Amino acid sequence: MKTKAVPLSPSLPVPGDRLLRRSALAAFRHLRAAGTRAKAVPGLFTLAVQDVRDAWRESARPNV
């Protein structure tokens, strides 16, 4: 198998120079991170509901 060396043209855009690609990549990373953080929301609601229930029960007790 013979390999042929092909010189790279300096006029081709370097991946870091492509503004649209970088912007899309940043947007997608933020969306994925937001999805990960959103998974914690039901757990937070469950804790909040439990705290409100406990406070309601405690408020029914007489202050001694």
C-alpha cells in the first residue's frame, strides 16, 4: 500500500476559526448541561413538598 503526502492548503479554515461551528457547539453544550440540571428538579420539588407537609403538621401542635 502506497501513501501519498498531500500538503494542506493554508486557506482552509482552521476549526477554531469557524464562528458558526463554535457558537453551535457552545449552544449544544449549554443545552445538554441544562438537561442534566433539569433532572434534579423533581427531587427538589419532592423535598419542598415534604418540608411544607412537615411544617403544616408542626404548626398544628401547641407551642409548649
